[in-house]
Amino acid sequence: MSIMISQTARLITVNNATVAGAAGMTLISDGMAVARVRRPGQTTLAIALCALMVLSLAKAMMLLAMGEAFYSAGIAALQAGSVVDHAAASLMQLDAVTTAFVRLLT
């Protein structure tokens, strides 16, 4: 009987830990669920890295679709434009990540 009670208690503890984890909480040693400490800097960094990866992938796909000569001509045309066009040309310059995506996709 004692073995069955301890197994049941262990299953309840595992279940409570699963439910607490799904709710963004963690269980401490006495079984209380407490909120996890959030690190907002990590979320911001993750969003920024995802945005940079999406931009690099988009540049690689445009480069593959347009060809290198036409892509370079488009960047040159943007550099001759206004301040906004010049900023867009700076963002669209080929970098190491974009060339790595191009090699990966070809």
C-alpha cells in the first residue's frame, strides 16, 4: 500500500510540474508554484536576430531570382537616390550571411 501511495504522489508531482511549466511557473521544493523570472533582454535579442535572419534570407532569394548583375545595378540605383534610398541600399548590400544563404540555396 505504501508503494502505491508513493507512486501516486510522484505522478501527482510530475503532473503538477507539467501544468506549472505550461503556465510559465516552476515548482519549488515544497510544491508551491512560483512565477519564473523573465529576462526581457533575451526576448528582444531573439526578435532582432530573427529579423536579421529573415532579411538576409530575403536578400539571398532576391539575389538568386534577379541575378548578381541586376541586383548590383539595383543597389547602385538606390545609392544614387534620396537619403531613404541610400539607407535601403546600405541594408541591401551583400554580407557574409547573405552569401552563405546563397551558397546554401544553390
